[in-house]
Amino acid sequence: MAEPLSTNVTIEPCLEPSVYEYSLDGEKVKSTQSMSDHFTKILSRMELNDLRSEDAVVESSNEEERRIANGAKNTFGTFFEQMRQANIEVCALYDILSLVMSRRYFNLSANAADMDENLNTANPRQRELLTRQNQDILRKSWVSKRTSARQAADVLLSSYERFMKIINTTSGNLENFHAQLSNLRQRWKIRKQANTNKYLGDLSFRSAGSFYPYKMQFEVTKADSHKRTHTNSIDVIIPEELQVRVILKIEIETKDGEVLLRTYSTMMANDTIMNTNDNSYDSILENAQRTVFLKELFSQLCREASDITNIIQPAVMRNSIQCWILSDVIMTISLLRASEFDASTQNEQTLCGANIGLLEYALCALLRQQFLRNFHYSQLKPSTLMLGVPALRRIAGVNAFNYNQLKSISENKSILQTIIDLSQHQVVRARILNVLDNLATNCDINMTVNVSAFSSTTSTFGRVHIIVPGYDLLCRWSYMFQIEECQVKIQYKSHLIEFQHHIEEVQRFFINQIACFKFTTACTLAKIFGWSIVGSTMAPTVGRLTEIQFSAQLDHSNIPTSVGIRIGDDLQLQVAVRKRREQNDDTLMDDGSNERIGPSKGIKYDPINLDDYCGTSTLQKFEMFISGLLHQEKQQ
Amino acid sequence: MVVAVVIQLPTGSYKSPAEAAEFYLDKLEKGGAKKTRPYQVDLTSYTSLTQSSKVVHVLSHSEYPASSFAFAEHSNNQMLVADNTFVALMNKLKTLRAFEIRLPKMEVRGTRFEYQDFIINLGIVNQSQTTKGLILEVAYVPMDETRDGYCLIQEFLQSFLNMTKPMVQKAITEQLSNWLRSLKDKKDVEYTPSISLLQYLDIFLNMRKQPNE
Amino acid sequence: MEPAQILITQNRAFPSLEYVLQGSIQDDSVHLLKARLQGLCDNITGEVEQFDDHEIVYTLRIPGASSVSLRVRYAIDDIPNPIYHLRYVASAELDKSQSVSVRQFHDCCVTKNIQIFLQDLGFAYDHEFFAKGDIFRKGRMKITVAKISTLAERNRSDMNPMAMRRPFTNSCFVEMSLIGSMHDDKVGDEMKSFSEQLKPLISLDKIDQKR
């Protein structure tokens, strides 16, 4: 039980054998010296060395001395152990002496050598007298030794009890300022100021590499007697600025007020914001440190905001930073006091898509990166290298880095820039996936979107496959898309198209592709049934994104009717028929606009409502329709 | 990373190297090369006072601002590449009377151009106030294979500066031709920036030997 | 100014003074010192940084002047391409007013062929040693606790290099150093006050290099 307490008190470990007086947080305790010294004095008074029967004790006390001399891991541990050992030994000695005194089991005999000497030198009578005298003297000495031993045992027992008391207090049985202070010291670095009897601790992240110039000391005092409770005899005084609870809120909104993300962070592991009732010193300190963290993070962001030379510079208000991450999306990062924070607006649905734990982790990681940069931390191999030089810079000279490489070393992305980049990408990605999702649900073909697992926070890869269910052998198109930060690239067939910032363009592109795909499948299907494409307008190019219209005229050698198909923006396949003139050709000859099939001009087509045909998809209905035509013809 | 050819440009037909430089600059700019920043190469030679006047050449190049290149004369060793603080160390040795600067310093000052994948450095060589000649470095950046890079640079010189193939072949330094030969023998020999600096050193030492005009 | 340009100018005005305090501690109490340092020093990565270096000293005898030594050091565990660190360390100026020893210092990183290069320049092999231990950082200060060992036999490549090491003494060498630009009393005081905190365990002092 001595072991876990080892860290409570810090006394110079190697000095332990020579500690004559130590102060337990300011209160001088002489116990170490007085007890052990007292004990050795008592032992020496007992003249144990004279007696063979007590050799064991002497040896063990020698051992004990050796143990003291060696110095052990910690003061309390060893001292406690020594006390216990000594107590056991003295108790055993005391028991032996008691047994001897009762003269039942043991007989005392003087040192054999002395006796022999005496016996040899005197006559028998004198010898008898001497023996009796000897026995008398022995008895007297034993009585005195017995009392001495009891004294020693008492001293040990009392100190043992005293230590037990201290130990028990630390486990919460008794109120004790020092015990709680030592408890606190296991978690915070607290130093006693030399002259003032004050206990000061530091809440800053300076030892981790923070350069935040802000006074963040707290003081530990004894609690006022009336405030003292059963478990709490300690009071912490923290600077006023840190007593408030602050919350970092991040909002991403579009210009029209649509909330894309609204989340907050308190840096609490369990995101309880309003747990203000908990007044234990530990939670006060933890809270203060969270406040420090958020304040430092926010001030860092503010500083960086002025350095960013974006198209629109981020605006720093009193407690918020606003920056445009896309042309129509604004991100607001604000630091709110708990009192300003309206919890009621933070209902479940507005916390869209943000995992609070993840956010906190990311923020911590960002700030830590900054700290490491402050120190330019890099391993020193060999150890003589200078501190504070970035690792790459170190090898730059030897590896003859050129100008551009050197430039890239000294370039660092600031925290705010990273946040902006990330959120930009997130928004763009969410929008693109949303577009694809909408398209997939609204068109009656099968559209699969796979997002690659190799996607990172600023780049996303994926594939889009489109097929018609049931006709997947007929036609199968696939696209690769890549979203790098806010740039979208789509690869299809052998083209690579880049889109920048314009989600609508991507949407147009896919609508176009789907229309083209539907049109192509319909034509292919018709070809299988023996139809031939007489004329078509296929404009599947990106150049004409604004106008989507594919149309074709299908003829069959056995059937005197022509079928016109058309597909437009609405992605609905329109079918129309007209009787083919027998003396054909002239349709093609006399008017070029004939090719352009449409109800507006040229030849009149009769529209067919595909819903009259049965089938699960438009394509199936279309199949029914053209095969129906063939069937009619055959019957005729 | 880079393959570079360093040559001394003929200035015979012009009144002065400065005029020749003007001509070449004009040619490069008309050809579409973009001026980027100044360019500079320095050579300082330290003569040993302890060992029968052994010479150590220390070079620095503005393209590799963090590095110094050192070469001990009459040794078969490769070039020593070090931080640019190496100069300070040599100067320290100089004050300790281990070395002295007996030979004049040489420097190239000029302009750096970029043209697509090529980097062109053109500058005038000075040896303590006297102009010694004109130097041209053409580097092909995206290449590791010296041989192909060398061919491309050769073509570049031919088309850009109207140099004939034999002219180019005559102009290249011994260092580079040594390198090309070793490349022929065994396949994978990497080109390092120190080879560029060795080419400079060759030209500098040749120029030093020439009498001042 | 452009970043690369800044870098060049930074290096030209390179700090060239080293402030040093040295001491030694017995092997069996070194763990106490390490524990203490770990508590006092900056804890950036959360673990103690270790090193294992090999240093070779080359000396050039200059007729009519004192000889010059250059130290080449590299980390054995820095594979595959160790950084070779070349240092010139002058003997310490034992100025009474300074609380720490101050010595002139020049360093640079060089390529692997430095050893042959130095020999070409007339430098002769002097001695070599291994240093293995821990590094602690406290602000600008660097504290190394190292076990120094020599090579039992030189020029024998057939043996395992680790087996050839023979420790010099049964104590560890402790050095607190800081590289600064000019004479600055503050630096000395800063170092001295930190060394005070290690006092009962080890007393770091300025040591006369002429041994």
C-alpha cells in the first residue's frame, strides 16, 4: 500500500539518508531524524552486541542501516517500510524478553567466554556466589533492556500510526490540505513560491510549445473553514478571465441562409456544456485549461486571418471570424461565453454532419502542429546539431536543394488556411454528391456512385456507373471523378474535364450524359430489332451544355412508319410516329430541317404515350412499343 | 533532378563581353524565355599553408542558396557538398593561419531565365574587376537521365542560340564529357548538382590561366 | 524579401558562440538525474530523445601556431543517410565575469566524403569516441547525458561495432549547451539558474578544457 503513494511528495531521492528535517509543504517535520535516531539510541543503550542470543536482531539492524545507506525509491515508501521492519523486530525482541522473564522456557546465561574466565579464576564458593551475582546482574540488565525495547516499540508504533493517518487521509477518509495538494500535484505542476508560502500552478501549454503570451497562473489555498467540506479542503484561485466557460462555435451557411453546418466545441471529452454545478477544484482547473486552449486557438486564428490574402480577406469581429469559403458560402467561427450561448438553437437537426469529438480532435491536432512548428521540433541526429532548425532545412545544404525546394520548406499553411481548405472541400464534396444523389433518385436508370476509400480530407475520388436495369449488357457507361480541394475533374472515355466552383456545370454535365446515355440505349435497342437510324442530332458535347436535346429518326425496312425519338432536359424519352411516304427520299432532299425532329416545324409526327405500354422502365416500354409495331406489321 | 550544361560562350565577334551578353540576352528574350531573378556563382580558392600549397576551391551558386561546394585540387575525390556556413569555417581556418587566399576570387553575375522546362543562366565572369568572358548554363529540369537531358539541351542550344552541333560539342567541359562517357559505360549514374559546379570550376580555372586582355 | 532570400541572409549571420556547462555523474545515479531532467525539461513529443553518435577528431598541425582540430560527428542510428556534422570548437574563454564557459563555434553539415576531404587537406586522424545517451531540451538549452566509450581496436571492420566499444569511465558525461550569437550575460544566468535546480545530484560547471 505504500507504493501508489510514492509520487505524492517530492523530496530529493538521493538525499534521503541525510534528511534530518523535511518540510511537508511548508510544515516542518522532524520525524525522520528524531525517530530513527531515537531508535538507534535506544538500541545502542540495549548493548545488544554483547549477547549472542540477539545476534539476529543486530544483523537485521545492520541490514537496515545498509538499506538506509543505499537510498531507495522514495521517502515515504522506504521510511514506512523501515518503520514496519523495525517495529516487527522490536516486537519480536520484546516477546523474547518477556518469555525469558517468565523463566519458563528460556534460561539466561551470561556470555560463555566470560563465565569460563570467571570460573577458572575463582574457588568453588566464590564461583557459586559469582554465578548468583551474575544472574542477578543479568536479570537487572534484562529488565532495563526490556523497558528500552518497549520504548522503542512505542516510538515505532506511534510513528506508524501517524503515517497511517496521513495515508488514510489521502484516500479520502479525513480532510487534509496537504494530502489533497499532493493529489493535485499528480495532475498539475504546482510550485511553492519561495518566500510567500503560496502554491502556484501554470495552466498554459508552454511546456508543449505554446508561445501564447498570457498569464495563466492559478493559486492553491486552504479552503476557508466554513466552506470546508468533507471531501474538499482545498481551494483554487484562477484568473478571472478563465473563470468563464467558453464555447467555440462554427457555422457554415450559404448566402440564402441555408445552414450547411453548425457545430460547437467546448473541448470537453463528454460534451456537457452546462455542467456548472460541479465545483470541485479538479473540474474548475480542467475547465480553465479548456478555456485557455480555446482562447489560444481563437487568438491564433485571428492573427492568421489578417495574414490571409484571399480574394476576400476574412473579417475579424469582436469575437468572431467570418470568411467566404465559396462564392456563396460563408463560414463563421465565433468564441462565445457560455452565457451567450443559446443551447435551445442547438437542436439535433442543425448539428448537421459534425462529429463533435472529431472536431475537437482535429482542433487539438492543428494547434499541436503549431506548437511543434514554434519549436521547429526535429530529432537531433547527431546530437551536436543546433536546436530549432527544421529537419528539411538541415539536409538542404548537403543535398543541394535548389531555390524552389528551399522556398517550399519555409512555406507553412496556417491553421485558419487549413480549416478553410478543409471546409471548402467538404462543402464542394457534399454538394457534388448531393447532385449525383438527386440525379440518381430522379432518373429511372440505375446510377451508382462509389466514393473511393483512398479519399482524404482535401481530395475525394470516386466513380459513377450508369446502366439501365435489365439492359446492363446493352450499354454501360462509367465516369471517374476527382475533387481536389474545390476543383472538380471528371474523366469519361478519354476526356478530362475540369470544373471550378460551379456545381451547376457538373449537374448540367451529368444531365447531359444521362440524356445521351438514354438516347444511345434506345437507339441500340432499336437497332437490335432491325431498325436503322436514318438521321440523328447528337450533340453530346460539353460545349453545348446549355441545350440538351438528342433526337433521331428510326426506320425499318418492313414497316412504312418512321419513329422519332427525342430526349430533352427533363430526361424523358419522347416517341412519335409518322407514316412514311412511299416515294420517300424527298423528305430528306427538300428540307434540311427535316432531320430536326420536333413538333414545331417540318413533318408532323404523332406523339405516342409510352405509358400506354406496359413495362417497368421507359426503355422496356419503348421496347414493347417498337416490337409492337413489328408485330402489327407482321400480322398485316 | 536536373541536368545542366555549362559552357563558355564565344565573344570574339563582339567588342566586349558585355556587348555579347546584351546580344544573347536579347536573343533569349525574343525567343520567349522569361526573366526571373539575378544569378550568381562565386569561386574562392584557399591555398594551404601547411601542405605544399594545396588548393581548396569553394564555390557557391545562387540556384542552391543553402549549399557550398568544396573541391580539393589534385585529388580524385568527389566534391564535398556542405551548408553555406562552410565558407565561415574556411575563413576561420584562414584566421588561424592554416590557409590563405592567394588566387584571385572569381564571380559570375547575370540573369536567370526560364523557358518551359529549361532554366537558362547567363552571366559575365569577373576576376577582381577584369571581365574574363561569358558563361551560359542550360539546365533541363524534369530529367534524371543525363543522356537524354543532354541531347535536349544540345537541341535547345542549336535552335535557340544558333550554335552548331560541333560548336556545342567543342564547348562542353571535360567534366561533362567524362560524365557522359561514364554514363555510356554503366547505365545508372545520377546527375548531381556538384557536376554542374565542377563544370563551372573547369571553366573558371581555364579563364584564370588566360592572360587579361 | 523572399523566403529563400531570408534563409540565405540568416545563414550568413550565423551565431558562432557556444555557452557550455559540463559535469559528470556516476552510472548508478544517472537514472535519478534523467528522471529529474525529464520533469524539468520541455516535453514536446512525450518521450525522451535518444542518440548514439560517433565522433572522429582530425587535427591539422600548423607550423608556428597552435594546431586546429575539426570534429566530424554522425549518428550511428541515422540510417540510411546520416548527416555528417563538421564542427570547429575553439578552446573556452575562461572569462571570470562569465558564469559559464563560452567558446567560439563553427559548424556545418557536410556530405559523407568529409573524412577523405579533411585528410586531403592535411588533417590527421587524432582520436575518436562514441557517445550514447539522452537529449533534453529546455527552451534554447540542450542538455545531453551521454556515456562516452572508445573503440577497443581501430581499423578492424570484421567485428561488430557495438562489441568493440569500451566505456571510458563508469560515469556519464553531462553537458548543457546553448548556441548564441554574442556575449550575453543573460544566457549564462539562465543556464546557471537551471543547473542550480540539478544541484544536489550534479554540479555543472565551467571546466577548463586544457586537460
